[in-house]
Amino acid sequence: MSAGLSTETSRETGTMTGSDWLLADSLAPIIEGDVLQPLYDGAALGQLVLPFCASCSLPLDLEQQVCDGCGGSDIAWRRVEPVGIVHAATMMHRREPGLVLASAPYPILDVELGSGHRLVMTTADAELSAPAIGDPVHITFRDLGGVRIPSARPHNPEPTVTTSTALSQTEAPA
Amino acid sequence: MTASDRVDLVGLGMTAMSTTPGAAPQELAREAVDLALADAAITRADVDGLLVGSSQGIRPDRLGVAFAAQGGFGDLRLLEHVEIKGATTIAMIQRAALAIAAGEARTVVCVFADAPLVAGRGAGSTYAHSGGQSGTRGLERASGVLGSVPTYALLAQRWMHVSGARPEDLAAIVTTQRAWAVDNPAAVARTPLSADDYLASPLISTPLRRLDCARPVNGSVAVILSNDVAIGHPARLAVRGTGRSHPVRHRRAGAESWFGGGRRAVDDALEHAGMSRSDLDLAELYDPFSVVTLMLLEEYDLTGGAKAGTFVRAGETGPRGRLPTNTGGGQLSGFYLQGMTPLAEAMVQLRAEGGDRQVPGASVALVGGIGGRLDHHAALVLERAA
């Protein structure tokens, strides 16, 4: 994958420029050893990977250690279908100098994923307005300082997944 | 000393609430404690318990248990740093009251100090730069969720979606609280505010405008609890009831994760007090954003079944309303000192020291606290002793 290369490139040009349409590279998560590293590892392969209870398959919060359904403590990070609907959405008008590169208000969405998780994200590209609650979104990725971050495409221009073979809840590749 | 079965709030000390950088939290706390001791007409030698509270994360030199030595206290029987986010103040009151009732301490100082305003940077910028690059918060910040406003903006959008509340309801909260603040000398925003003024306020994160957000200050409030009837301010305020609710929720599709969690805290506090909602003369709620007050009025069942927006727009939370609410301007127009903001205003009102904003005959107050993303609720019922 090319994430490492783009990191080098963007850091040479300083924190105020970067590969992302929205934020400065300085906001890139530190992924090595992070509790969310499986999510970032999946994202680097273009896959949305989220935690489930290994015993009962309940979708878990990103940092959840014990399943509230069955009490199991084995977490399985699994690739899920990159689709969801909007739970809540806002347009962020305040743009912190040095952190936000965009020159206009940007969307922040709380998305209910088909997998049963909820994930906060912005959009893959600049948008003039936020989608409405209940609107469908497709999940793709932004590159922020070499780290791929889940993001939403409100209008789903990409081909939809046509097989029912279930990208959802298949084990993510190691 | 002359002990009573009742635990009273016997002292209150408030620093000036500064919107510019200045003293460190420890200096502010020392000043508030001095004022509270003077208010109760006692000295540090009368104090055998100290509880401290401080906000998380913004600065490394936050107030802690070292304040016992820094603040000049003698040997103590109770000393703790209490931390449950915005529910901390009420948790301190509960802790102090239980310790006093159990005989573990007699006279307890509870102090909260915060100084988020630092030189060279606005408050919004300070919050935008805090939060780190790890875990869920790191992922959110990498998605543009900077500071706490956008999260509460999402909550506001969702609340309007599920409850039918409208932007004009937020405006009514803000203008009503400003009207209270006009007559509060401790408030940081006292200029009368019209609905048009509200609409001219810049959007921070839809639907929240700058005026929908709390005003961070550098300041401190200290209160003193005791069961010694021989000491304290002449207006005795009894701790009648407390309640807490910590709904443990998960963020899942098809479910709400912010709403439906706090009513138990209010129910328990009222039951503990042997009172009902109709006994409340005023409510002082924790209101970091306008939408929180709007939402809590319904979540806590304080409107007699009316929609909160209807209730507020009818003036019921204002002067001469059915439930005067956030009568010092709250955290929006008064000052954002977390849980001390509603507690201090309740004490001022119950002591009948509210001046031009005094609620006539106020004798029972509900004080609220929320923490996190409405993950923690705390309620306190205070009564002015006859």
C-alpha cells in the first residue's frame, strides 16, 4: 500500500498542506498500538472493519472490551458492508485555523451502519450541505497524513454491492 | 459543636468570573475558599473535610488533592478529588453529606476551579486543539469533530428530529436566560438580547450558534457543608435529596444513545426529599448548550407534560413563570463553571439574595448536573429551612 509514501510526501510540505480536502495532517491519528488499529489496518486495504463480540456477534462500541449482550470478552474485528444511513448531521461552520484547511463549512455525520455500529465521520469530499437524517450513505475513505479515515459519500455514485454474499460480518483478512 | 441530623450548605464563595486569562486554578480556588469561609464565619481550623473538583484535560496544573497543602488546610479526615465530569459538583455534595451523616467529618469544603482561558488563544481554539490523536476521540477529531460543539450539534439535530423541537425553541432558551442574566452581577453577558440579535449570532455547528454555547471563564466556587448549627450563614439551606443516573449506553444503529437517561436521578432526589415536582420553586440545570436545557426540561418531566419549546416560549421558565429556570443566566449567559454554576445560583436564590432577579418566596430548588454526552445525570433538592 502507498500510505507510507504519502505520509512522507505530505510531511515534507508541512502541516498546513496535505492530501485531505478538510484537515491538516497534524490531526492524523497515531495508529501504531492504538485501540482502533484494526480499523485503520482495514481502512488501509479499503475495507471497513469494525468490532463484534466473537461469541454472539453483537456489534460493539469501538473501545468496548466486554460484550454487554453475553459477557464475552473476545473481540472480533470484521469487515462489514460499507453502507449506512444518517442518524444525525451538522454543518461545522467554525474552522480552527491551522487545523481545518477547507474554506467553507463542512459536514459531520453520525452514521448508523448496516452492521449495527454507529460511526461519526465527515464526507469524502467537500459538500455544500449535510444530508438529512435517514438518508443513505456509502462509506469510503479519506487520506489524512497517510492514514485512511472512514468517510461518507451521500449520493452513492459508486456501484452498489450487488451480491448478497455478505461483505457484512465476514472476517477481515489478517 | 452542636450537631444536627440535617446537613446544611452553610457557606458560599465565588470569585469574579473572568473571560480573560489570569490566575491559575489553585489561586482561584484559594480565593473562593477564603470567601466561603468568611461567608460561613469560620476559619480553616473549623474544616475537617475537603473535596476538590476540576475539569479534565485542558491544562496540566488542574486542581487536585494537593490543594489541601497549597490552600493552607490543617489535618483532614476527608480529602478526595471527585471526578464524574459535569456531575462532579453534585457528587461532591452527596459525598460530603454522606460523610457528615456518617460522622466521618463535620464541616466539609467543596471547591471547583477552572482556568481554561490561557494567553494567546481563544477558548474555542483551546478546546479545538485538545483531545489527542488516539482512540475513538482521535478518530472523531480526524473527522473534523473539533471541540465539543459539533457533538452537541449532532445531539441537537437528533433531538429536534425525535422531539419536534425547532430552532426558535433554542432562541427562546437563549433570550430567556439572557433576560435573567441582565440582573445577575456575576454573569458575563448582561446585554439584553432579542430574537433578532440571536439570529445574528454566527453559526458554530448547525443548529448551534455562538450564543447557544456556554461561556467558559476562569473562576472558582467553593461551598461549605456542615451539621453544626452553631456555624454558617444565617439562611440555612438543607440538602433534602440527591439522585444519580448513569445510563450505560452503546452507540448502535436503530437506537438513541443520548436521550432517555436522567429522569431517574430527579425522581430519586425528590423521593429522598419527600417532595414532588410541584414543590419545586425553581430549577437550575446544567446547560453547556441551549439544546441541553430544552431537552432536560422534557427528559426530567419538568413541564407538566408540555413540549419544552412551548413551555419556554410561553415564558414559563422566565420571571413569574411556572418554573423559573437558570435564573442567573445559566452557563450560556452567566458563566460556565460546570456544576458550580447551577448550585451557586440555587444558593443565591434560596438565600433571597437574588436582587432584581430574585424569585419571590423561593424555598425549594432543583439543581441538575450532566456529564459526558449525557452519560451522567445528577440531581439535588435544596430547601431553605424555615
